[in-house]
Amino acid sequence: MEGEPIVCAFGGDDGEGPREGRRRDPVHGTMAERLATLLGREVGRAARAGSSHDWEISFAELTDGTRLFVKSLVRGAPASGVLVAEACGLDWLGRAFGSPAIEVMAWDDRLLVLPWVEQCEPTAGAAERLGRRLAGTHLTGADRFGADWPGYVGPLPLDNTPSYDWPRFYAEQRLRPYLRQALDQGGLTPGDGRTVEKVVDSVADLAGDPEPPSRIHGDLWSGNVLWGDRDAVLIDPAAHGGHREADLAMLALFGLPYLERVRDAYNEVAPLADGWRSRVALHQLHPLLVHVCLFGAAYRTTTLETARAALRGG
């Protein structure tokens, strides 16, 4: 209801209760006024800088010089829950000791406020620290696969209904919905769909030995890694309890500077299970199906090649 706080319905697996985001007058006023109300601090200036998917991007600066990065829904558009999901995911990831996830400064169902990150060139040292911090975040774990809030991957809804069975969770909540959408939109042909369906039906056989739920980012492509002046920070998650190999597979999908350094440092803290290389394609199939849904047949060939590789086991 209008005027009530929005609450992330999560917590409990780390002994903490849910956190709240304040929601006050989310539509009216200038961006600076809306930010000042949400933050409870004086905003010097705010300016729109572009758009991405279904939201707008703004830069802002507090009167004390603190710089902000702001996501906001287009005025007049109904609140979809996408920014709430992102805030909940970042907050949950941030509860892991040493988490590399960016800190949420404030949020409601129409605005998400993050600190500005001055980006620098990646370094081997920052990559190694990222690997160790990512391993620690994964090891923090989750109660179940999925999450206690409705998810999004980019602008697309993501079924976070909790489960104790990862192969079924991955097949039915991460692969099959986006395969259906890709077929409905024409990004994949019926013949393509039969190839991908073989993977969906074989996840239990391809998944390797069972692992407990890890606290994963869920959309960890290289564009969601920002290299700061010392360390990398992670943004834009589709966070949930998932399989830890998924984050590492997605880092490899579109390439990440010093990826081997990240992976080697990760293995020092949380060694990957035997055969992990043979499962990279299996974990990459979900983000590729999402890309077909978002961008069409441009990702068709890569998706089919990846599906065939998953069936071969590498």
C-alpha cells in the first residue's frame, strides 16, 4: 500500500532479520528532490545520463561531494519489482564477509541508489582478491536454491521459488522458461528447441556430484564487474541460492581480464569439484537463452553450440 515500507522478505540463514527500504513520494518532484527524500541528505545536483532496458540512469552528487549512481523507473510506468529485486540481491550478497558486491545506499520500488565507482584498469592483484572474495561469498551459502523474493535477470522475471533439488531447479526455473520464450519469439527454431530440450531433460545426469546451495551473483558477466582503484566490485545481480560453478562459467562467457588469476585464487579458498570444466557449457546455457530472449537470433548459433557442448560434457 502507498506509504508503507517495502520489505525484502529474506533473512534467517545468517541470523539477521529483513531490512527495509523507505518509500516516500516515489513519483513527484525532481530527481534531486526524490533522492533527498529517500536518502535524508541534501543533494546538490542530479542529471539523467541515459537508459538501459526498462529503467533510466542518472548521476547525482550530494552537497558534501559524494557521487551517486541512480537507477529509476520511467515516470508513469508501473512499479515492476525489478529494482527491489536488485536491492534485495545486493543486500543479501553483502551480508557475506568480505563480499565484493556493491553496497546499496537507498532504494524503493522506483529508485535504486548506489555509490559511484571510479573505474580503473584491472590488475592481477585485484583479480586475485576478487577470486578469494567471491569464494567467501559462495561459501556463506543459502538455505535453499532460489530466494525469498521475486527475481529478475535484466528486465526478465526470474522464478526464485525455493527448492532443495538443484538439477530440477536449474532445468525448470532457469532453462525451460527461457527456452519457451525464445521459441515463442522466434529466436530459436523448433529444431533448435529440440536440441536445447535434450539438455533440459538431462541436467541431473550432467550436473556432477551434488553441492549445497551457494550464495551466488547469478548474472556475473564481465560487464557487471567494475574495477575500482584497488578492488573489483560487483553490480546488477540476479542473486539467489544457486550452483557456484554458474558464476565462474558466466565470467568466462564473454571474457574477463585476468580470469585465470580469479579462478586460481578462488580455488585456493574453495576448490572446485572434479570435472568442473566439463560443466561450463551447462551453466552458460541459461544466460545464453536469456540473451536470445532479449536480443533475438543473434545469439542462436552460440546457444546451440553451447547446448551441444553441454551434452558432450565439455
